[in-house]
Amino acid sequence: MVRDHRVGTYIKEAQPFAQPILEHLRDLVHEVCPEVEEDIKWSMPFFNYKGSPICSMAAFKQHCSLGFWRYKDIVGRKNVEGTSQFGKLMSLKDLPPSETLVAYIHKAMALNEAGVKSKRARAAVKPPPMLPEDVAALLAKEEHNAARKTYEAFPPSAQRDYVEWINEAKTNTTRTKRIATTLEWLAAGKRRNWKYE
């Protein structure tokens, strides 16, 4: 049973009420699936088997959560959007019975062994963003050739970041400053959120 030290650290740093819940879930997954591999994804522990996730767990300030990667295929019903699959877990008694969790883990393992992949709903394709007329007029000027070329080379999502940022300005002063910053950053080849990349 290989255990990732990052998962151990995650559990130790969780709130005291959460630690026994997380330890119990971790031990149960390892007991049922000795070949499981631990990982940290999206800042929470994941349990992978045969190259795909089985389940994940997370600790928050006042509750924990447990989630199975293919919940509908495993449990037989769709998860209610915006809720944790098993509700807010605040103590061990909030967990489903161990026999139930064991059965879910076995189903998840079988799906991974069969190579079943999650069916994700495709996001609706957004149309390219409409550049505000005043910004389009500025980009058309020869002095802003570099900015225009950068903007045109960006994918629609990167273009949309700039357009939405400009359009969200609440005052003309803020809008003017954002347009000037946009032209400066585009001329330098930067995306809107370049500081975080």
C-alpha cells in the first residue's frame, strides 16, 4: 500500500473533526483496492486505479466531502448539482455504511478495469467576442499594429477576457484606463491574466 505523503499532510492539516473521517475513507479505499494510487488534484486527495480516478475527498472548515468520479454509473442516480454527493460529512456517522462504500469502490474499480471513461457534457460553444467599436477603432490605427496582431492571434477565450474586462468597467474613467492597459499589454503580447500564468 503506497501512500502519498502529500495526502498524509493534507489530513494532518485538516480541522480536528475532519481527520478521523479522512483517515477512515483513506484506509477503506486502500483496504478494498490495494493497488490504488494516491494523488493531489485540484488541492484535494484523489484515489486512482488503472490510470483513472475512483474517488476523491476534501476537507473544509465545517465539513468534509466524498465524491466518486463516475457517480451516476456507480450509484445509479445523477448527483444534484451544487451539492456534495453524500452531503456534508461532519462526523463518521454521516458516512454511508461501510458495506455501501465498499460496493461503490468495487463498481468504480470495475469501470476503470473496463476502460469506461466519464461522459462529460460538452460546453456550449461561445461565439467570438464582439470587440467594442471604440477599441476596434483604436486597434485599426497603425500605431497599434502590434496590439491588433496579438489580439487577432489570440483564441476567442483570451479575446473574451479583454472584452469582458473592458465592458465590466462601471465608470468611463475606469473604462478608459482599461482600454489603455489593454493596448499596452496586447502590444507586449500579454494575455489579460498574464500575471497569473
